[in-house]
Amino acid sequence: MASPPKILTQARDLQRRKARERHDAFVAEGIRTVEALLASPLTVRALLASPAAETSPRGGALVAQAEQRGIPVERVGEREFASAADTDAPQGVLAIADVPRHRLPLPASPTARYLVLDGVQDPGNVGTIIRTAAALGVTATVALPGTADLWNAKVVRSAMGALFHHPALALPWDEMAAFAAAHGVACWAADGGGVPVDTLVGTLGAVPVALVMGNEGAGVSAEVARGVPQRVAIRMAPTVESLNVAVAAGILLHALRAPAHVPSSVGRSSPS
């Protein structure tokens, strides 16, 4: 019987989206990200460490914690570690974990909020948006086709641990639309020419809402545009044409936040 591949080999392989989908696994890189992963309910398969990690107090503590929990640890040299890392300045520790299998949660209240990403391609933006959605009490985030892979290493880092707790899943638009129709979820698409969000919210009432954020340059896809007639916008100075998609998502989600749905931890601030 063949022995399992080395952790280094697995980590290199998981740099590719097809490998992540085939193995239902992803890589979390960096001390802070791995700390958040080990503190989460996700299953951690293995840890890869270089001397740079073990000479750091926090990195050494992570390696020790993994070993105490029976998680396989492989120690490699700095050059070998760099071949599996996604960052230009690796911190010497990465973990391989199972991709969680989420189902789209039903609206927990009449004021539930969902976030739908339609062709948002930049991984850093996707991770930042997911982190913001989690902070503002969004029920779940849905990635439509054309959106960056939710388990891309840069998405995982940018989400700052939010992916390990916040339900985020990939779905085609027809499934998201059918879910919204079945559960009375109003769908709004962000568009600079839409109705200002404060105007819409003022007339909304207690209705679950799914906010669709489109591609950074092209907006929502034709398929979504046909199914979502309601457009929502942010009031801006006339000299500014548009905002970064992650910034726009944060402003709109904040305007849409439902007090009963915002976690009790909201109100604390973090420098990041």
C-alpha cells in the first residue's frame, strides 16, 4: 500500500483550485491565520513548519499545539517551505484543513441578510468582503460562478479567520434565486444608478434581503440582472464615479444591518 504524500507535496498541490476541489482541502498560511484555524471547529489535517516559525514564540507555540493535538507536523527548510507558500515573505507555518461543507441557512429572522458575490474576481477583495459580512451579522455569503475561489490562499488570509466560522459557499444563480423565492428573500443588486440605500431601507420593513455585489468593472452578470430588477446605490459626491467593491459592500451591508442580527461583539474595534 502506497504511503500518503508528504505534507509539503500536499501543500504545493493545494495551490491549484482543481486540487482543492478534488481533495476538499485548503491551505491556511501565516501565524495569525493558523492560530485562528486551530481555534476554530474546522478539521486540521496537517501542519508544515520551517525554522523561521519554530524560532518565533508564537510559531513555536503553534507547532507544539498541533503536536499535542495529534496533528501531523512536517518540518522543512526555508527554501522548501517557500515552494509551498503563497506569500512573498512567508512566516514559516501553514496548515492544511478540510473545506467545511455548508448549506445555505434559512432566514433566522425576518431581518436576515445574505451577501451574493457575482463575478468578484480579486481574492483580496473577496476575503475582505467575507470578513466584513461576518462582522455585520450576515447570515451567509454566496459565491456565484466567476467569483474567486473562496478557499484560495489569499482569500483565506484576507478573511482573517472569518471563513472558519461564517457560512460561505459556492452556488449557481438559479439555486440562489430559487432559495430567495422560496423563503421570501428580497434581492437587491448594487449599482451606481440604483435607488440610494437609505431610501430603500426606509421603506423596507421586516424583510430578509440578499445583496448582490457584481464584478469590479462590469457589474452584475446578465443572468443576475434579468432576475434582480431592484438596484441599490450609495450616495456619493458627484466627482467620484465608483468605489472599490469591498468598500462598497461594507457601506451597503452596514446600512442594511439588522440590529437583532448583529453579533454582540460588534461595537469592539480592531486595528486589523
